[in-house]
Amino acid sequence: MTVSHSWDMPLRTKLLARALSRSRSAERMQTADEIARSRAWFAPARVPFTWITGSVPAGVEIGSTSFRARDGHEVAVRTYRPRHAESEALPAMLWFHGGGWVLGNTRGYDPLCAWIADRAGVAVLNVDYRLAPEHRAPQAAHDCIDAARWAASDASGPGVRHTALGLAGDSAGGNLAAVAAQVLGAEGGAEIAYQALVYPAVDATMSSPSVAQHAHAPILTRRDMDMFLAHYLGTDEHALDPLDPLVSPLHAPDLGGLPPALVQTADLDPLRDEGAAYAEALREAGVEVRHTNYPRVPHGFMSFPGATRVGGSARVELGEWVARHARPGSVG
């Protein structure tokens, strides 16, 4: 495991982290209006924002579609595909965005999802799953599982292959990708070829050492995590048990037979150790795993590669993992 001195970040990373921490802290998420405003925001696709987030490649077409979830709700999906492959049925990767199951939106992930589509030659399906506190656990997980089953069916259309799907996401989205991989492996309904978990939240007990070590970290604090989990799990008699694998995939009784997993963690992140623990648990269960811990970066760094020294490398690793498993033989 990489070890870093507390908040030993490059200056540009530190400045951006401070700004983001002020704008999205738990203290500012006390009312429905504040949550709604935060959900709606995304970085504009123009300079100087694209210096930080990266730009959408010109060769990628962004579109939209939807599917009907198990309860009849229509779930929106933002799509990304290389323009040169407009008539081709492409391998599909489902992306589940971060935001603590409470915040976030699909448009905010345009730079990353479009970059993956272009780099790996896949169709990326960015799922607008339902958020808490309006929709508590396990609603988000159900939407993401239903999304994979939809992508594996003819209902998703001729533009994607319905086999060998990928599941990917960051933070809460990494949680949902891991949960979906487990449920689909046990119950069927979609053939999953790989998973890519970017600083995933996989243990709702918050008992790993890095939660205490980085309780006051930039971007994501222990107080933020408490707030997110209270919204997602609930705090009444109907609250979901934090040990339930539908919210804590690390605590699933059997991890054998799951698809290959890339796990990327950030060293200055409360979630670092649970991501590392999940990678090790998968490895011990016989699953192919690649775990990379990136030094001197906080939670969320994949979304602002221009403000870090390793964000570009992390994206390349992610893109190559997707390409290797979506298109075997495409990457040496």
C-alpha cells in the first residue's frame, strides 16, 4: 500500500479540493432544495473547466435512451459511442455515477464516459438511477441491476452487443457496480465480462482504518459519509442493515465466480482501505483482480485529471482495462 503524508497534494490539487469541499460539504446538504441544486450542477464543457475535467472527444456522439425498471419507472440512460462505429453493435459498458447515492448526475460524467468510449471502442451507457433520500436503498441497486438486464436484452436495441457487458462506476457508483455484479452472478439475467470499481464504497459499516485516518479529508469527510448513508439506508425501523450485501458488497458471504475486477483507490481517501480490502477479498476468492492505489490524490480525482499528476494515468489504466476485457486481444 502506498503511504502518503497527510494532505501531501500538489498545489493545484489542493486548491481545487478546497473549492469542491466548500461547495459540496454535508453542512450545505441539509434541505431538499440544497440537495436538488447540488444534483443539478455540472462543469460546463468549455475552457477553463475543461482544463480540469478534460474535454469530450470530437469523435464521440452523445445520445439518450431509457428503459423500464421492475416497478415500471422509466430510467434515463445517457449514451456515448464512437462516431466511426455508428452502424456497429459495440461492446457495452454500463457506468454508474458517484455522489453518495444522493448527489451527482449523468451529464457531469460526459468527459470521462466519452473518453472511455473513444479510448476503448465501446458504447458507454450512463445510468440515471434513482437517488436518496427520495428513493432509499436498495432502489439504486435495483435500477442498476435492471439496467444491466435491459442492456443484455433486445430491448436495448441493435447498437450494442447483448453479451459480455462491463459494469463500472466511481464511489457510490463503484458500490452499485460491485453489487450488480454479485446479484447478476447469483441470479442471472446478464452476462458480465468485467467490472471496474473506482474508489468504491463497499463497506457501509465504515470500520476500515482510513475512515478514521482521513475523517477530515478534502472532497469526502466522515461527516459527508454519515450524511450520505443516513439518506441512503434510512434512520428508522425500516433502515437497511449496513452489513447487507446490497449496500456492503465486501460482506457478501461468497465472492467466488465474479468477473475480473479493476479496483482503483485514492491514497488520501476515507474509502481507500475498504477498496483495498475488497480487492484482496476478491483475489482470495479466486477472482482476477488488479488494484492500483494512486498517491497524493483525494477522493474523486478521476473527475478532475487536469488538477492532478496521476489522473491521466488512472484514466489510461481504466480505458485499457475496459478495452482488454470488452475487446479481447485489442490491448497487449
